[in-house]
Amino acid sequence: MPIVPTKGYPQDVKDRLDLDSDAVIARYPVVRSALLPLLHLVQAEEGYVSGDGIKYCAEKLDLTTAEVSGVVTFYSMYKRQQVGDYHVGVCTNTLCAVLGGDEILATLKEHLGVENDERTPESAEGRSLTLEHIECNAACDFAPMMTVNWEFFDNMTPEKAKQLVDDLLAGRPVIASRGPAVCSFRETERILAGFEDRREDAVRGGGSAGPESLVGLKIAQQRGEYA
């Protein structure tokens, strides 16, 4: 889907973005190095990287819109169409697929009535989600795994997956397997842009290694192979 820059953000939006983007750019000795976090910032504004977002980043970093578009279309983390309140990813790489990832994805497609990379209609509670099959997230010891706004959900089953998306659409609190309570996609994008994660439980786990990940280390220590 091509992204065509438009006339730009309204002035009030631009003023707000300028404050944040200037703080981001100041972290980098080379201005253009701020492009990736700036793309997360504009994605936090609209829920995807729009033509306005591309135009804004290009102007702030003295780049062409073609250069910015090339980055947006290269990285799958930047979305070219509106994402719901939650981005739900199902790993379908080898190990997750063999252990049930393909079945989970098929189940959720039928349960939600959407295909890959499609957004659900808003629920009665005014929430929606985007479903997408994702590549390996390096959590193979917890396969099959899913993510919600990049927070890990381990050892999933089709039934657990359906309950998870139902809870999200109903606005019920959802806690990641090894991380904090899930926030919205736009809030996540602001965190990825480099701003403070203000969730009270953000320091708990945060996607850290679980017991399964540490088995090999413990065996090596028992054998005296690793201090």
C-alpha cells in the first residue's frame, strides 16, 4: 500500500509533536539517526504511519519523503494502515507452528471474523484489535507464543487465545506472562519512541527470561561449566 504525503498535521498537533520530537532528536549526535524513534512517535499519534507522519519526519530530519518511506516500508513494525487499540500477533514460525501456532491463528481468524493484518470492528466497549501473524520473537521455549502490543503471552492454546482477545475487546485488564499490564497500541508506540513507561508494574518482568529459558544455564552451572 503506497503512502502518499499529504498537506501535513494541523498546527496544534504539529506543536505537540514538535515538543516531543525535539526531545528525541536531541539524544542523537547525527540528526537523521532519530528517524526510527520519530516514526514510533508519529505512529503513536495516529495508530499508523500516515502520509502526514512521513512528511513530518522528513521535514524534522532534513530527509526526503522517499527516504522516510523506504524505512517505513522496510520494517514491519511500522504500519501502513490503522491499527486497532491492540496489535495481536501470533507467531507462526517453525516451533510455534508445530506446537499449535497455525491452529491458534486459524482459530482467531474465525473467532474474530478477520484475516491476517485486518482490524476488527469496534466492540460494544469501543475497542478494536488488529490480528497479524508474526515472525519469531525469540521466545521459542514458551511456544506457542503470542504478543499483544509486543508483550509476551506464553504457552498459548486456541482457547486461551480466544479468551485473551475477548478480554481485550471487553476492556478487561490483561497481564502479560512475563511483563506488565497491557496498555494501548498508541501508548506502546510512545514508549518505543523512548518516553517513560508510566505503568506501575512496568518493572515487573518486562519480557525477561522465565524458568524455561534458564534451564540450560542451571545445568551448566551444576556441571561447573559456567560460574
